[in-house]
Amino acid sequence: MSMVVAEHLHKSFGRFIAVRDASFSINKGEIVGFLGPNGAGKTTTMKMLTGYLPPTAGTARIAGHDIIRNSLEARRHLGYMPENVPLYEDLRVFEYLQYRAKLKGICGKSVRAQIGRAMERCGLTERYRNLISTLSKGYRQRVGLADALLGEPDLLILDEPTNGLDPNQIRQIRELIRSLATEHTVILSTHILSEVEMICNKVIIIDQGDIKAADTPAKLTHDLRAAGRVSIEYKGELEPVVRELEAFEPVKKVLVEGPLPDGWQRVIVRAEPGTDTREKAAAIISAHGYPLRHIYRHIPTLEDVFVEMTRRD
Amino acid sequence: MSDPTPGIQRTRSWLVTLHTIFAKELRSFLCTPFGWVLLACTMALQGFWLQAAIQTMSKATGEGVMYYLLNNIHFWFYFIFIFPLITMRSMAEEERLGTLEGLLTAPVTTTQIVLGKYLAALLFYITLWLPLLLYPWMSDIGNWYTQLRYGIAPEGRIIYHPADWYGPISILTLCGSFFIALGIFCSSLTRSQIIAAIICTCLMIMYYFTGRVTELWGEFPAAPLFHYLSCTEQISAFSRGLVDTRPLVLYLSLAIFTLALTVRVVDYRRWHR
């Protein structure tokens, strides 16, 4: 079942096109990472999904409710944590959460129960009486997250949830997000690629307003040009080895990086994605009787995918 | 209409959400120094001009103390500034902090936000005038003291009629209901409180002088319109006890129009960014 369906979302600010014809769908229970360089349109897309920024064209549905025609109903299904977490400075943590819970239509005994649960999950229980103006960045971030969790919304939209946190806090938030995925669908945006690799089961890469890719991290890295690359260092003649390597079927190109200062040769073998040429390469070099000291198959990361998709050359 | 998550008590009532916003706004007036400073300053100025009003009253006769208190230029000196002070924060602060985003991504309509803020500001404005109701009580104490000190001396008694208070309080509430709406409208135009306050003060002064046009130009064909809009004339009439329903229609319709415009502006600023 699709939790979010975006259909040709388009947003322009005057002449500047922030998001161009974005269509994607997100299934229930998925953790989706929005990736992209600064100003790529991540935040704009998220703000459109929340109904805060109206799209110039196109629409989206959240849990089956149109974000424009049936905005209030769609908003009842989502919890949103904006970038930089705007909060009322003059309220205490529990007062703020109480206000937010009531705004979300929670009433009666559930208010207290929901606040308690959200504070517990975000590690705020000891700070519930603190004034928000006295909280550190990390705690403000948690208050924002607790706010998004109030009312157990089906969909959580988190704009850079780990921005400005220290490594320990990042780990806690990451664990929290992963634990949320059992009951919620999560959309998050971040710059930290390793984070996405660790917790997301779907990645949407946006650059200059265009959706470049939307798939699982494994699939994205699998199809990458860098995927079949092997680097080799050996000592001996260059020419026969390169010739024999190039004759080998999946190899597309052999790049010679030249003799290293210590006299060893380094070559890079580019092959079809998903192939492993290490065994053959080692066999060729040892057939010549040359010593081999390094043979490494490059494991593509999301960073490679990101760089390849958003590179401006 | 699917319920987002079962097991949680929820309400869909429009009024409950309105009340939540109203209560939060009222709280921000009464639980911060802001409201109390404003209240203290207004009371101090009222007391200051009360002295002047009693001076005038001792020379002229016929009207109650409220008439002399509200019908002089001193009153307008602080009356005009009350509105920008009360309302300049309401929408501008929300936008500057970015909390408007949080509000509008919750299941809350713009109308609820504007109306909640308006009602809270209006209630706070009315509380600013409540100290006026202490004057009869203070007169009683004065009379009691005079009797105790000098024996019964009818000419030394302060004479007042509780009815003197009905007119002034109702006209202050009425024109306040429009001026507060005007202030919230100004606040929605910008993210800077200062700019909101400047625009509001400017509009207030313009409105004040609209009411005095006939004093400068004399009577001319369009003069009845300016008489109709004149806040000073209405206050004068009401504080003499001449309660009229025309200002009721004028101010309530102006307030509703301004609030509707505010809702449009808030949405417009979000849609055209």
C-alpha cells in the first residue's frame, strides 16, 4: 500500500525552478532518504508534501488524501519536523508538547499519555520542565522530533533530523528512527550518506530540482560504473599484462597509472558492473611470474552514486 | 474519513482547536513580562490623566468622570499605541521564528489561527480597561474617609453613577475590536514586529484624523461619512451615555472584514513565496 504518492510535483519561485516534475511513491513502512546537494530541492519537496508550500503544478496524496483538496485530512496523518526546528522560546518542554498535541486534535487522557511516550522515546523525560530557550541544539532537535511523533502519525517527515548533533546523539536518533519504522513510514533528508546507507531502505536522489534516482541503496550501487573497478599493483613489464587483461571479456578498459616511485606498476581495470575480474587478473600476472602485492575490487558506496549523479562536469 | 491511529482519543471539533490557540496566545500575554508591563503602563497613564480629568471636572459640571477621562487629547496619546503594542507580535513573531510552519502543518486552518490570536488579543485589551471599574470603589473609600474625618458633609462627597461606566466600556470594546483586528492585519504583513508596529500606528493615526476631518473642513456634502467614522465623536457620545447601535455595525463589520483580509494575506504570503 502506498503511503505517499507524488504526481508531477512542480515548484517554481519566480523564474527559479526548485522542483521539476517530481513523481515517486513510497510504501507503508519504508524509510526513505532524500539526498541531494544544498539547494537541490529536498526541503521544498518535503514542504510540499506537508501542505505548507503549495505546488505550482501537480499534487500528492498522503494515506490516500490529496494534499491540496483535502489538506486537513492529509495533515492528520503526518508528523513533520522542519529544518532548524522552530520552537516557542518562552514555553517549557511539556507545555510546548501539550500545545502541539492539542493542535493535532489529541484530547482527554491521551494528551498526557502521548506526551509521556514521545518524551520517553526522544530522551526528554528529565528535561520536561526546562524552558525551551535554555535547551541545547541537540535537545531542541529532540523536542522537534517528539513533536513529530505526537499522535502516532502514519507518516513522519523529518528534515535533517541529525543536523547539528554530536556523534552519540546522531547514533541515538538513528536507532530511534530505525525503531520507528515498524509502525511508521519515514521520509528524512540528510547530507550524511553513511546514515542513509545504514537506515534507509529507499533512496531518492534530487539534484537541481530533478529526481535523478529512486531505488534501494543496494540496487543503486549495483548499477554503478565504479562497481566493477579493480586496482592492481605488481612489479614487471607493463605492456603484455595490459594486452592480456584487455583481451579478457568483461574488461572494458585498462588504465595505466604508471610506475610508482618504488618501481611497482599500478593499473586500474574497468569492467562491467557486477563482475569480478580479480581471479583472472591475478592468474595473468602470476603466469608471467611477476610479484603481485595489491589487488582490490572497489566496493561502491552511496557516496559514489551520489557523486556520479550530482557531478557538474 | 479514516482515523489516523486507533487507541488515541481525538477530537475534530473546530472550536476545540480554536480554543487551544486562544489559550496559548492568552497565556503568552499573561505569563510573560510583556503583558504585565503593558498593563502597568496603561494603568499608570490612566491614573495620571485621572488627576487631570478630576481637575477639569471640578470646573465644569454635568458629566461623569469617565467623560473627562476619555475626551481629551491625553487619552489618545496612549490609546493609539496600545494596539500596535498588543498585536505587533502575533503573526510577525510566528513567521520570524518559523513556528507558522509548524502551525500550518498541523491540522489547523488559517482562520483558526487568526481568529484564536484575535480573540486572545481582544480579551487582553479588555482586561486593560478593567482597572477603570475600580474608580467607583475608590470613590466609596474616599467618601467613607471624608465622613470619618469631617462628619457628614454632602458637598464633599464624590458623586458617581455606575451607569457612567457602561457607555465608555462598551465603546472602548467596540472600537478596540476593530483596532485589534487592524493590528493583527499589520502584523501579518511582515516578519518584523517593528515594521508591523509602525504600519499599525500609522493606520491608527490616519483613522483618528479621519474622524476629525469635519473639524478642519467644516460641514460639506461628504461630512456625514466622516461623522459616521469618527471615533472621537463616538467616544464622546458614549461616555455621555448616548449609546448608539451604528458604531456596533461599523466596528463589527470592519473587524470581520479586516480579519478575513488577514487570513487571505497569511495564505497569500505562503503561496507566493
